[in-house]
Amino acid sequence: KINTCIFDLDGVLVDTASYHFLAWKRLANSLGFDFSESDNERLKGVNRMSSLKMILDWAGLSKNENERSLLAEQKNDWYKTMIRTMNSSNLLPGTEAFLEELACSDYHLAVGSASKNAEAILQKTGIRHYFEVVVDGNMVSKSKPNPLVFLKAAELLFVDPKACAVFEDAQAGVEAALRAGMKVIGVAESANLLGAHGYVTGLSEMNIERLESIINGTPL
Ligand code: G6P
Ligand code: MG
């Protein structure tokens, strides 16, 4: 029986995926390189340094460790400027209603995000109080698709990974959740997310009844 929901942050709860994309694109452009929105799908869920390495790889550029940390810092400065004025209007549709429904039904709720900005974003958007546990990029060294971020959340909640359902918009995140032995609900507008147990285009389509039907393999 599923009694725990673990949410990815960027692109599931909060509309930040496009800001990450714009900031990475600006960084790539400053290096004389560009990448497309479909390339960007592969960066979703991946931590900052690993994302940078992928972009440099695509560009065929090699940078030493010091240069890489300066580039990552530059991207994060641009990103932080974009999210500075963030508030509850930046929550994705359906986020608050679904969290409220789960909280009223005694589900354990956690966030499992690669982002080092997760706590700040949860505070700004006013949803921090829903989560017993927030595992973010400051707590785990290994990036999704490594399952550590989700296993750590289950461990801190004292729940079995098999009792957890993960909500993810990134391919790396779906893989991480599967490797953790958890159920996964893919949150995506298009059909480019593979391997999840069920899909919704956004949390506005979610409620506990739908969650249970996906988990029990009897889609509504
Ligand atoms: C999430 C996003 C990625 C982002 C990563 C690290 O997983 O989907 O696009 O690169 O977090 O975020 P940070 O805020 O630490 O740079
Ligand atoms: Mg995401």
C-alpha cells in the first residue's frame, strides 16, 4: 500500500524548468554554442555540475575544474535572478489542491530534487510546510538517475521504498525512482517520458483516486 508521495520540484510542483533552460542556453550562447529544447530534456533532473559537463561535451569544449565552477556559478546567478520574485503564482496548476488532499489523507510527503535552490523555492512559493522531508542537491552527491535522492527521502521518513510513489517530469528522475524500487507517475505534456507506471500532463489531473488506480494498474 502506497502511503508516501515524493515529488520532484522543478517542472512538477513549480514552473522553473523553463528558467533552468534559459539560463543554461544563455551560458551556452556565451561560449559560442547553442542547444535545442529537445537536447534540454536530457538536462532535466540532472544536477548543476553534471548538466554543465553535458553541455560542454555537446559543444566539444574542455574546461578545467576552476573554469567549470565559475561557469556553473554564472548560470546559477542568472537563474537566481529569474526566480528572485517567485511566489505562489509560479506553482504549477493543481499543485496546492493535490498536496492539500494528500495531507488531509495522512500521506507522508517529501521532495526529492537535484536542485540546491529547492528550499528557497519551496519557501517563496509557500508550500514548504506540506513536506516532512526535503532531500535536495545539497544532501546527495550522486545525480539522478542514481536513486539516492529518493532512497534518502524514504529513509528519513522511515518508510519502505515500495510504499512510495514518485512524481517526475525528467527521464533521469523516472529512472532514479524505478531503481529505488518505487512507483512512478510521469508528469509530462508530451509522450517523451518513458518507463513510468502512469502519466498525467500535470498535477491538476491528479487526485488520490487516480493515484490509486495508476498504482493498481487499473487506469481510469
Ligand atoms: C533540477 C532541474 C535541473 C537542474 C537541477 C540542479 O533537477 O531539473 O534542470 O539543473 O535541478 O538545480 P540547481 O538549482 O542546483 O542548479
Ligand atoms: Mg524536474
